[in-house]
Amino acid sequence: MLYSFFSSLVDQYSFLNVFKYITVRIGFSVITSFLIVFLIGEPLINLFAKKQISGPIRRDGPIDHIIKKTGTPTMGGLIILLGIVLGTVLWSDLSNIYVLTVVFVSIGLGILGFLDDLLKIKQKNSRGLPSKIKFLGQIIIGLIAIFILIEFSDHQYLKNLYFPFFKNLILPLGIFFIPFALIVIVGSSNAVNLTDGLDGLATVPVMLVALSFTLISYVVGNAIISEYLFIPYIANTGELSIFCGAIFGSCLGFLWYNAPPAKIFMGDTGSLSLGGSLAAVAIIVKHEIVLAIIGGLFVLETVSVIIQVLSFKLTGKRVFMMAPIHHHFEKKGWAESTVVIRFWIIAIILALIGLATLKLR
């Protein structure tokens, strides 16, 4: 909106030409989304606390969780989503099909998460939407996004899978691109959701992924830099860096209230939306495997749940004291803040490894 408005005035006011630069608009997107979340956060928390909009706490978890976290407002993902959408709409090119696709995924999964959170609050339990309906909703949203990309974009590399650390290792997926992309979107969405179990635990790793893909989107959409780094150039993907910047800014503002001890949780409204939309970005810029590296903490959390479930079903024994794995370390006696900070350190290391793939090939 503002980008289009300023662009229309360039002939009259030449200084507005600065807004044609993606780097400038990334900065404004980060600042805008941060301020929206930061300024709305406190009034929303007070409103939610007054209306007793709080989610259920797992009764099989550490006892101090039940004591400290009961009554904490949830659905903070609403303000994250608001910051992302406004930061993107104001500063990106809304004629860009890639931007429209990721915004659709973000809003669609946000609505699905909102319905899930709403049912949990009303029913006063952690069941929420039936798992089959929730999964079906994720699949439908993912399929629509994939259909949009296939039918309406001129993405010539869309159905290829690129491997990091190798210049010419490319796997043409053909028709298998659809199930692959669907797994990436749904899997990433659920992975962030599983990680969001401690104060600030999911927020910072999401920020690191968003920041990393701000850079990756910019590089992939720049013909000169992408050629230098032997990365496939994909026209118009640079606009996605503005969307990723909005995610970073929104999560930064949210962290002010979500840092231990959290005043509000993002809920499924935030976690499903953040995971799915970042996956959509990774698919478009053809860095799906790099997403798994940078977001390795989310992968670890998901794998721990899969191992726990399979082990219990096959042997009747649990591998971990509790899953996802962050609860395992709490059960072992680690303080919540210790678990969170150490997991942040792991996320930082993984982000650096993922970014290193841009050059090491």
C-alpha cells in the first residue's frame, strides 16, 4: 500500500525513489511490525486476562508449570499475525504472487490455529479441534498455496529440489513436488507448534529462521549475488524478504511479553501460522533442506515426539521422561530458563550452519 503510493509519487518527489530499494523496505517492515505488536501487546494482555482467555496447562508436566502458567493469556499469535500482515501489506509489492501466497498461508493457518485455541479455552482442556479436522485444514491450505504457485507463477525451478553444499546436485521432483511441498508446509507448521511449550522457546528460533530467510530471499532474488554464490536466481522473490522481516519484527515485539516469565503465549494461532508461512517461503526460494538445518531445533522437537510415540506403541516403554524433548530436560531437573537459553544457543548455531551453505558449495 505505502510502497505503491510512494512509487506513484516518484516523478514528483524524487527522494521517494528510495522506497524502490528492497533493503529500505525490509527495515521499515521490521520497524512497523515491531511497533504494532509492542504497542498492542500490553492492552491485549490486560483484556485477555480480564476476560480469562487462557489456555489449559498439561497436567502431566512439571508441577511448577501448573502453578506458574495457569491463567496466563493465550492466542498472542493474533498480534503477531496482525504485525506480519500489516508490515507486509504496507511495504511490499502486493502484485507479487509470491507475497500473496505466503500471506494467504499465514492468515489461513492463523485462522485454523485460532479456532483450535478457541475450542481449548471454551472446553477448558487441551484437545481443541479434532486432530483429523486440524490436519485436514492444514492440508487444504497447503494444497491451495501449492496450486497458486504452480498455476499462477512463472517459477521455472519450482519443482526442483536443491541440495546445500553442492553446486550441481539437483533432484527434479516432477509430480512428487506436490506431496513434498505439502509435507514441508504441514510438517513445519506442526514442528513450531510442538516447540512452543516454554516461555520464549519457539519465539527466538522463529526469529532466527525469519532473519535467515530475509537474507536468503534477498540473495535468491538478486541476479548478481545469486550468480556469484552459484544459487539459482528466481525473479521477484526478493519481495519475500519484506515478509520475513515482518515476521522477525513481530516476533521481536512479542518476545517483550513472551520472555520468561511470559505474560502471554502465542498459542496455535501463532505457531501454526509462523511454521507454515516460513515453510512456504523456503519452498519458493528453493531452500527447503536449508530450512530443516536452520530450523533444526524444530526438527529435533518433532523427532523426539515421533520416537516417544513409536517406542511406546511398539515396546510399551518411553525413551524420554516426557516429550517434546524440552520437557524431558525439565523433568531431569533443568530450570525452565536454562532449557530455553540452551535451546536458543543450539538454534543460533544451526542458523549459522544454514547460512554457511550459501557460500560453501
